[in-house]
Amino acid sequence: MSRRTLAVVSGGLRQPSSTRLLADRLAAATLRDLEARGVGADVRVVELRDHAHDLTNHLLAGFPSPALADTIDGVVGADGLVAVSPIFSASYSGLFKSFFDVIDADALDGMPVLLGATGGTERHSLALEHAMRPLFAYLRAMTVPTAVYAATSDWGSEGADGDGGGAATGLTRRIERAAAELAELVAARPPREAADPFAVPTPFEQLLADGELN
């Protein structure tokens, strides 16, 4: 069985968090679909709330802490990404945006990404299309067609165990469809190799031409 790596980024601010719950269900469904395709996967979950101070320091100083650097390397080196944010004021959270602000603009180029979001009402669901998808389009990631939004009412219809008591609810169906789309992209590609910034040094002449040395 071949293997891939899956990064799961949760922008939830509370503990426990519906955002983390959705991220976990998306990841679990993706793993099941990958296994059905004969592909195993290692999962790395990133709780952005644990890196909030380091992200602020990175934005101010320009350098990540060792823990944040390791987290960024794990995300950009993955074969697929599940990215989930709570929706505040019709957009993703500031913490979610800060994490992707400190990632190199080319680091997610071509990476398969499944987008998810949580919010109080269904009215915020369009934030997936007018806020989150454009962010990852700018980063040149390959977002799967189905994005998954979970409102408070979705969790109420799922039952206490989160699986709808064996019945496929609307949320369950969306999760399974999106996970299958992500698994198909991840399984079809060879394992991703993170770019080595020292592998091909930028020529000194190019640095001068680009105005990077002042």
C-alpha cells in the first residue's frame, strides 16, 4: 500500500470546537476513501489556537519560532490539505488568515485542498466561495469542487454521536462527497516533495536585478 500525508488545519478558537469537529470528520472520511483506493495516509492536525502567539510574533519580527516553523513545514510538505475556519463577519477568522499569510506564496502551488467552515447560521455559507476559495486560488492551490459548511443546525440533526444514527444527513453527504474528491486528487499524484530553498540558489545577478539587495 502506497502512503501519503494529509495536513489538517483547524482555525477554531474554543475548546472543544465545532471547527475542529468538522476538520476531524473531513479527515476521517478522506482517510477511508484513500484506504478504499489502496492508499494509506499519515495525518498531521494543526490547531491554530496553539500557535496564536507565535503567529503574531512571526508577523512582527519576520521569523517563526521553532515550533511554528515545524508546523509550517508539515503543512506545505503534505500531499493534501483540509483547511477549516470559523466564519466571523462573513469571512474566515483572522487567526486562519494569519497562518496562511506567513506561508510562502508558492508553497501550496498545486496542492489538493478541501475547504470547510463553521458558523451559527446557514447565511454565512457563501463565505466559502467569496472569501476562502479566492484565498487559496491566490496561493495556486487546487481546491476540490465541494466545500463543506456546517451551521449549528447541522450538528443538531446529526445526533449525539455525529453520524446521524446511521442515516446519511445533508452534512454527512457533503463530507463524504468532498472527501472523495480530495482522496481522488491525492491518490492520483505521487508523494509531494517540499521545495528545498537551498537546492537551486538564486544567482547573485538576479538578486541585484530584482532589487532584493539594498
